[in-house]
Amino acid sequence: MRTFHLIMVFLLSLLLQTTILPFLKIGGVMPDLLLIFLIFLALFRGSSKGGIAGFFVGLLEDLLVGRCLGSRALSGFLTCYVAGVFEGKVYKENPLVPFSFAFLGSVFYQLVFFVVQGFAGVSFFSFWPFVRYAVLQGLLNGVIGVLLFYPFSNLIQKERRSSQFFRLYAEVFRR
């Protein structure tokens, strides 16, 4: 059941990302809901699950809108893996945590993405336009991340409690 809820969150994010958010650009930059949720998932579930989710969601994005297959998959994997390393090491109730992770994760994601695109010959890496884009997207993702972190956190905590209940229930009836 918990996987179902997470898949629904990601599908809704993908739908918003590809339909409504392109019309809500600020300074030519669009917030990345999928990346925000992937970073939060990695913070709650760890580096391996976060990295795997980042890879597959990035691959799905590459297949839908990408010009360079694998660039978003690699960027998502590395970003979520690094964010997942901090699982259990940060105080998640601090409002600076979701902002910081969404901001830094977005900048790191864009750095990896632009480097991969540059090596593949798809785009030319220019420093100042990259900095402007990455920082602006990081700020947008950070602000949106603060707003979405606590509902996402509640969903994860609720799923954890129900999962623990069903494990205990199965253990009792297994005897």
C-alpha cells in the first residue's frame, strides 16, 4: 500500500510537471516537483532506495522529454543517493532542512545534468547562465519544498506506522 501512495504522488507530480508548471515559469525557470519529492524520499528512505527511485524517475523523464537518454537518470541517481546519505542524520523538523536539501539538491542535480549534456554534445556548458538557472531553480524548489515537506512527511510517517502494524499482525498470526 505504501508504494501505491508514493507512486500516486510521483504520477501526480509528473502530470503537474508536464502540464501546468511550464506555464508558471519564473525568470524562464520552472520548479521541479519530481526532484523535490525524490530528494525528500531519499531523506526518509535512505541512499539506496532514493538512488534507485531517482534513477527510474529520471529515466522516465528522459524517455518523455529528454534529448540525451540517461542524463536525468544519472543526475537523479546521484542527487538522491547523496541526499539519502543524510537519512537519520538531520533533524527533519527544522524548516531549514527541506529548504536546504531542495536548494542544494537542485543545484547539484543541474550541475550533473549540464555536465552530462555537455559531454554528450547536446548542449554547451556556459558558467553564468548555468549559475543563474541552477540558483533560481534551487530557490524555487527550496520554497516549494518547505510547503510540501510536511504533508509528504506525514504521508511517509503514516505509511511507516501502517507497515509496522501489518508486520506485527503477520508475526502474531504466524505463530
